[in-house]
Amino acid sequence: TPPPPSPPTPTAPPRGRREISRASGRIVTRKNGHTRKERERKKKLCLRHASWENAATALLWDKSSGFWTPTAMSSASRRLFPKSRDSDGMPAPSVARRPTKPRYKYLRRLLHLRQMDFEVALSQMFYLCVSPQRVYQLFKYSKATKNQYARDDPAFLVLLSFFLCLSSVGCAIAFGLTLRKFVAFLLWVIFVDCIATGIVIATVLWLITNRYLREHVPHTVDQFVEWGYAFDVHCNAFFPLLVILHVLQILLIKVIAREMFISTVLADTLWLVALCYYVYITFLGYQALGFLRRTVLFLYPIGLVVGVYILALVLRWNISLTVFRYYGLQE
């Protein structure tokens, strides 16, 4: 009897349809209706035109369409893939580009008043004078939702500059300044007393906190104080100082601007309260950051302020009159 026929050898299923390319005349294999070069071209187009603004994005292979498609990555996935680039100099499929830096968004929004939330800024100014702790709770919520402590809305700075303009108008009326002196005084108050001084103070405290006061916890991600947050702390502390020295002091100008001991006591007390409140709000701002240690150091300048206050009373030194003469408001 003849031997039984051997079973047919299994063959691998075809991976794609083979055909002759009309352009090159070569045999190409199509998978899901696309050749390898078309899939690579689509992959590069996805890399170029994917949106990286709102969320970290990675390219994942879609079996149904046969294309690389942009897909949002979780925070855990982003930590698993380091940043790299392929041979063409483009980002690798599993790597996300960095979003736009917050400071650029902040500067862009300065030109668009409709995008500013003035209602929230006004409520923060109110609570800075009543309960400053509630304001820094909002900064914690911002860290939890936007992954940054600093404000991304310049409405607070715009309102602060506006109130400085109003207080400067009050000073010009009270002291009878000419238009030229008023403009010079206004520019000095906004760009020197508020912004330039704030930049210096924020930079110094930013360097000190990041270098000496950060607490390193093992097996956790290192956190740093943002420079924008340090400047926001200065703006928060500057507003009550503005209310005391630019509003209350001008309302009491008839009593303060006299060569009397009671005038000296009242003027120096206003400066004592304003500076102590500035130091206290600054302390609250850095105490709200849980990764900083020894934040009580920010309260130490209060001792220096009290010492200068006592010395000024003993010497009968009216600080307000000295400041008025420095700005050229009074002879």
C-alpha cells in the first residue's frame, strides 16, 4: 500500500499585500492600505502637528488605521520615558515636548484685559487685609490643579498698579504737585518702589530659600520655589503697605506733617504697622510651601523694625516727614 500523504507544511500568513509601485517600479508591501514609507511620513506629520500646549502627548501605534496617533500620557508614563530624539532630529514617539513656559503666558495675558479675572484679584486684595491665610490656600489649589504656585493671571499686578495711580493722584492733590512732578512721582512709585524693589527682594529670597531652606526628602521629587511665586508674595505683602502708607497716611496728612511729638508717634506707628504687616505676609507666603524648613526666619526682621521704631521715638524722628522730603513732596 502506498504511504499516506504528508500533511502540508504550515506557512506564515502574509503580512500585507504585495504589488508593484507605479512610481519606482519596485515590489512594495501594503499593510492596511499604506506602505512603510507612507506610514513613516504620517508619523513625522503627527510629530510636527500634534498639540503640545495643554497636555503631554505621545505617539502610539493604532492597529486599526495603521498610523501613529497622538495620545495624552499620564504623569507616571512620562516619568518612564526619558527625553530623546530620533535619527531625523525629531522627538521620539514616546517623548512629550515641554509646554509653553508660564512666564511667557503671563506676559502675553498682560495685553489682553478680557482674559484677566479681576473679581478674584479684588477678593484676594480684600482677604490680604482681613485674613491673609485664605489667600495662600488659593496658591495651594493652583499647585494641585495647574502644577505651579505662581499666578498665571496678571490681574493682581494690574490692579495693584491701578491703585498706585489712584493713591498718587491723592498725594498730588494733598501736596499740590505740578503735572511734571506728579508724572515723575507716579513713575517712581510704580516702577521703582513696587516693581524694581519687588524684583530685588523676590530674587534674594528666591535664592536663599532654594539654596538653604529647602528640605530634601528621600524617594520624593525635589521641589523648588518658583521665582514668580516669590514675586507674587512681594505683591501680596505690598498691597496692605499701600493701603496704610498711601491711603491712611494721606488722610491723616494734616496731623502727621507737623513738628509735634504726637505727630511723630502717629507717623512712626503707621510705618511700624505697615512694615510688620509686610514681613508677616511674606512669612505666610513661604510657610505655605510644605517643602521649606525654618521659615520662622522670615519673622526676624520684625525685631529690627521694632528697634528702629523705638529709636525714632527717642530721637523724635518723624519718618514720614523724611520720606516726604526725599520724594520732593514737602520742603
